[in-house]
Amino acid sequence: MKGIILASSLLVFAGAALAETAEEKGLAIAVEADKRDQGWTDQATTSKMILRNSQGAESTREIRGKALEVEGDGDKSLTIFDTPRDVKGTAFLSFTHTLKADEQWLYLPALKRVKRISSSNKSGPFMGSEFSYEDISSQEVAKYKYKFIKDDKFDGRDVFVIERIPQYKKSGYTKQITWMDKEMYQPLKIEFYDRKKSLLKTLTQHDYKKYADKYWRPGRLEMINHQTGKSTTLLWKSYKFKNGFSSRDFDRNSLKRAR
Amino acid sequence: MKKLITMTLLICSTPLWANEWSGNISFETKHFSKEALSTSQFKEYGSVSFQPEWLYEWDGGKQNITFVPFSRWDQHDEKRSHSDIREFSWLKVFNESELRVGLRKVFWGVSESQHLVDVINQTDLVEGMDGEDKLGQPMINYALINDWGTVDLFILPYFRERTFPGVNGRLRTTYHIDTDNVTYESSDKQNHIDYAIRWTHSMGDWDIGLSHFNGTSRDPAFTTTPALDNNGVLSLRPIYYLMQQTGLDLQATKDAWLWKAEVINRSINNDSYNAATAGFEYTFYSIFESSSDVGLVMEYLYDDRKSKATTPFEDDLMMGVRWTNNDENDTSVLVGVIADRDDSSRLYSVEASRRIAESMKLTIEARLFTGIATNDLLLSSFRQDDFVQVELGYYF
């Protein structure tokens, strides 16, 4: 009798799983990924971007970043440029939002001027790199509609392949295909399709490490633009969590004294 | 125990202080295409400037000292060969306030064509005719940070006089400015203590600033009849009057539109007047599927003193196009014109810049004066001064 109950409840579960549509499954994975990455509160990072043009000529940018987790909306971030030396001290403050336009301010140290800038260029290049503003801004569940495609292997690891459609109307992409690691719930690879639905860029994320016993962060990102032949490597040199930042570290006053 | 040692090492390896030098050296050459109005002026000017910056930071970034001296040598203009301390200040950050003491530069406002609201720092006019370069201003600045905005209080204990090109310099007034014989309205002269207060806040798409200044105006008036200076050259003498100025600056950021306005009321020398700048900047992002952006800028410049205005922009229109390539070299070009609506005076400008090596930046600037009305005393002195300037900056 007990066995029958167990068997039938298993059947019910299997039935529920079968009834789940590809969209529901895609969303469930995104929600799980978001849930696993919650509670990091704040982080401080240092990173280096290596830009390569189609001839392979390189230029670099060194960047420091601070970010504050905001529940129920996009995060707040402050980005400071150390190199190229002519833009040293230039700082960028961003309040990201899931579906409406972000709020962005730029601090120009030579003029001591804080400029509110338009955030309509979410699809524009970040610091001349192959990363756009929307690629580097915080990933929120509501930013996309999801569709599970298949289970697969990538680099010997089990992954979910998920299609996601940006919901922000000024996104530079019509769709993205992500290869999401089943253990970490972090993407190993993302393909970006432009407004004409052709493959524009491929991002791969490498050298994942676990921080604060919970949060997986990549050590290296490789973005290749298939249409221009340009590429950008983003090296994350350090991550530091729970620095005790508050919204006070992300206002126009802190922007003016960002170093 | 071992764990504790490791932890201590980890903590110590994160620096709680920083001590760093940076800065730039720039080589500049300026070519004037037309013959000068005066025989004491030249057609080619070479110049070198040096601006190091020292930052010492401690208290986990809550305190720092910044020191930015500046020095320029000019081939012909002895007044342009000059030095200044742009910044030498101490900063202390508190939870809900910030204190800054020392020589500093402050910028207020939103417009591109002129900066009416921005009155704290004196203009270092020998550096450039656009007035964007400023002298370091001694100040005590206390900022109170609230949910309803930031209130900045300023005590400005010392006045800096404006710099002017020398007899051998170009882009100067026809009569040379005699900076050795200066008159002040206040009997305290340069030691008059000025005060200012400013409130700034962001509300959604809106950024707002409201300010009041009480002290000696940074913009001098001039004696109307020329007199001999210490070297026997016929010159005009600057007069610095006391003023009260209230200013409002507003920006609305609506998608690709930036709507901007600055309005001031200034009471000075028994007179009161209003002036304003208002306009927009609209950007076409990623034009023709490229990474380039093209921005259109338009601003209207107004001064209700009309022809009695002490600036040449009393009823003028500024139009500009900004091209940003968003490439790895940060290539950008700004082409603009300021046109007087009442006469044929036009001031054209081109500014282009590009990084040409990892630490090297090339900047080209050109200005063209056309149809300058002879009764426009300020601009008519520049009527022969069309120029192209090439600057190569090395950054370290």
C-alpha cells in the first residue's frame, strides 16, 4: 500500500514536470539563478579590460568598481577608471532599473563636473570595448522572457541551454542564448543576436571561483564580435564582498570624490 | 592561531592608505592665420604646460589631501607663462556630511555654451578664451547630505584676480589689461570674505541646483578711459564690484533628450539684471548600425542688459554637433557656432581629440571669427585672431 502511494505521488510529480512548458522551465532556472545570487549585499572589484581591434592591436583599461545590491530593482554601481591615464579619475555612477531607463551620472575630473547623462545608449559600447552597457549592468529576472531549449554539455560540464528575449525596448539584442552551468547556476557562454537577428557577439566566462562560501564569480570574460572581428578580454583581478557600503557610497557626492 | 595570523596578513595587505602621483605634460602650438592687430603680437606661439597631481589618502578613503600645482611656459606671452596651485585641499568624509578645506575648483551648472551659474572660481583667461580654465580658490566647504538633497556651504576668504593675456599675447582686448592697477569696491580688497550656499538634488529624471553667492564678482568691469600702465602702455584697469547672485540650474533627462536651463539674477554696481541659457542636447545613438553617436546641441543665450551686457552673448544662439566614435581611442569631434541674433557676428569652433598611444592624447582646436560687428567691443578685438591649436598631452 505504502509502495502504491509512493508510486502514485511520483507519477504526480512526473506529470507536473511534464506539464511545465519550456517557458516555465526557462523562467524557473532564471529565478533559481537569481535566488542563489541574492544576499551578496555589496562588492568591490578591480578589473582590467584588454581591447583588441581586428588587426589584433591591443589597448587596456584598468577599472575599479563598487556595487550595492538593491532588492526588487537593479543594483547601484560606481565605476572608476585608472587607465588610460588621460581619463584617470573619470567615474561613472549608475542606478540600474529592470525595465525603465537607468539613471547615470559621469564625473569629469579635469572640469570637476558631474554630468547627468542619457541612459538610452544601453546598447552602446562601454569604454570603447565590445561590452555594451547592458552587458555589464546587473542581471535581473524581469529583464528577459525565457525559454528552455535543452540540456547539454559545455566544456565537459552539464548545462541548461536557455533562450532569453530582452524586454527592454531599446535593447540592442533580439535574443540571447545562454549556456547555464547546472552546478553554479552561472552562464558559461552567451550568444548575442542583433536587431537583424544575426549573431553579433559571443561571450564566454572562465575561471569561476566561489566567494563568501556562496557566490560564484568568473575570473575572465572573453567577448568576441563576429561582425567586426574585434574582441575584449575582461580580467577580474579581485572581488571583495560585504564591505559595509551604503547608498551614501553611491550618490553624487561620492562620485565627486571617487578616486 | 595560524588562522588569526593569516587573517591579520590579509587585512594588512589591503592598503588603508594610498600615496600616488599622476599628471600630465602638454606641448601646444598655436597658429594664427591672419596678421595681428598690433605689431607686438605674433603668428605662431609655442607653449609647454606641466600639471602633476599628488594624492595622499588615509582613514580608509575617508580623508585625503590633494595637491595639484600647474605651470605653463609660453614662447611670446609673458603673462601666459604663469603658475598656479589648482588644488591643495584636505577632505574629510563624515556619515552625512563632507568637509573640504583649501584651494579647490568647483563646478556648478549644466549648460555647454556659457556657465552663468558657475561663480566660485576665477577664470584663468590666459589659458584659453573659452573661460573653461579656472584658478584654485581658497575655501572652506561643508556639504550636508540629506534625503532631500545636498546643501553646500562655502566660506571664501580670499579673492583671486582674473588673468589676462600680455601685450605680446593674442586673443586679447585691443587695449591691454593692466593687472597691476586693480580697483575693488570692497575696502577689504582681496581679503573680503565671500559666502555661498548651494542646494542640489536629483528627482527621477530631474537634476536641480539652486545657489546664492554674496561677495566680489569674478567678472571684472573695466575703466572706460585708457591710462598708462607701469610700463607706459595704454591700458584698461579692472574693477571688481561686490555682487549678490542667485542662480538656478535645471536638467531634465528624457531618453535621448537632455533639456537644460540656467537662470541668474545678479545685483552689482547699483544695477540688477537677469541672464539665462536654455537649450537641449539630443543624441542619435549607434548611427547607421555603427558604434558612433551623433549629438545635436542647441542653446539660447540671453542677457537682459542687451547691448550694455559685459559678455558678448546677450541674444545669441549656439548650435553644435558632437560626434563620438566610441572606439578604443575615444575619438570625438565637436563643431559649433555661436551666432548673434542681432548682427552678423559668428564665432565658429572645432574641437577634436583622440588618444594616439596608451598615454598620449592629441587635441586639435580651431576658432574662427566672422562678421564681427565693430561696436561689439569684446569680440571686435578678436576679429583677426582666427587660430588652429594642436596639443599633444603625455599622461602619467
